Amino acid sequence: MEESRIAFLHRLINSPSPSGFEQRAQQVIREEMQHYTDEQRTDVHGNVIAALNPNANPRVMLTAHCDELGFLVRFIDEKGFIYFATIGGFDPSTLPGERVQIHTANGPILGVIGRKPVHLLQSDERGKAPKLSEMWLDIGVNNKEEAQELVTIGDIAVGLRGAHTSAFGVDPLIAVAVDVTFTSDHPQTSKHEIGDIRLNGGPVISIGSRINPRVYHMLINAADEAGIAYQIDPQASGTGTDTDVIQVSRAGVATGLVSIPCRYLHTGSEIVSLKDIDEIAELLSRFVLALDAQTNVIP
């Protein structure tokens, strides 16, 4: 991967953007997209939309969500310990001991997720995953008043509305969503259940009821012509990605889904391959360049 792309990736990763609070990551994206697109705008839901040759036919939308998992401050007790709700699907067992930043109006506050030490757990507690209500944020204060000088109660996230409204506004004929997906190349995963998906195996191209079959085959053809190895992920029902809501926008959108293989999904330390990311970028560019006004996406 080129150094400039790695630098952009670092800036993006270091910009906190839990769902509903994506403005910092979006600013990084806006600054980067100015170099490559003809126009940029932000809609009422905060979706960043950048267009290259906006009047071309067919209109193609490449979409990826820029939000991440996070927490919302829910309650501060008398000793200044902070109880929280999660934004997104965390595995609670991965949370104790994690260092966090609480982003406030006056800047970030450092803290750590606390839980009763393992030495003090009862025998029947040790074999159970911790509950969210059994954890708290410790920011090193002595009481509730000190905590309230630094932190305030938060608000809720906005869910999947962004993909739906941005697709309505863009009004594409074709849309390809980019997301991440599970791998089966580490212990305690089953290829029989989730397929043979691995890091460095190339882009993961989905097929299923939410995927337009012509778009799927065009993605496969683009990969074959470029000599890009790829992996196929059958999706029996919903994909859990932007694809699910984009396909029913307006009169319908021909959708595809390309995913980055990712280990340890929805934890504080996910692992992906830069090689896979580069190959997905190459695949998408070749897919788009192969389209023209006569492209037929009717199944």
C-alpha cells in the first residue's frame, strides 16, 4: 500500500466516530476526497457525498459507513464511576480493562473500563460472560461532582438511516457497499458455518437475496480480468450492511457487496490485511470503468 494511503488510514482510524457522532472522521474523508472528486456535500443526516462526473450515465454509488463502535455515558454514581451503554454490538467479555477516551465539549477525558477483579468473583460467576451492568468507566475522580465537571450524560445513536437517505438523494442505478466480514482462518471458527474466508484471500464478494445477480457477476468478471483472487460469501437472507436498505431506495437499486476479511470483529483490536484493502480498491475501480450507458442490471 502506498505511503499516502497508509497516512490517510492512520488519520481516519485516529478520528473517533461512534455512530451518531461521526463528524471527525467525516472531516478527514472530506479533506481527502477533495483531491479526487468534482464536488462534495453533506446532507441533513451528515452523510458525506462526493461525486466524480456527477452527470454520467449510469449513476453508480460506492458506499461505506464511517461510524464505529463506542459507548454513551448513561449514569454517574455518587463515587464518580460512570455507567454506560454500548453503541453497536460489543462482546462484553472483551471490555474489562480497555482504556477509553470520553469525548466531551472540553476535550477528551481518559478512563478505563472497570470490573470486579477475577480474584473476588464467586465460583459461579467465573464461567459467565460479564454483564454490561457489572462494568463501569473509571476516570480517576473522587465523587459524582468531580465527574460531572468533566463528563455529561450522552444521547442515543442514529442506526441505519444514513444509507437509506443518502441513496435516496444520490438516486443511483447501481450501488456497491463496502464493509467487513468474518474470517474462518483462526481457532474456534468453522468453515462449515461461515465459509472459507481468510485474510490475504482477496475481496469477499457476496451473493444472495439482497444482491443483484448481474452486479454480482460484473464484480466477478472485473476481478477475473484483473487477476485478483476473490472469496465468495453466500448470504441467505439479510447482509446486515448498507446493502439491505439501499436496494429498496426509490424504485429500487441494483446492489452489490464487497467486504474486507476481518479477524476479531467488533472488538477493540480488529485485524485486516492491507493487501486485501488495496485489491478491493482495484476491483471497484475496474468494475466502475467497465460500465456504460448500455449496462443492463435487470435480472
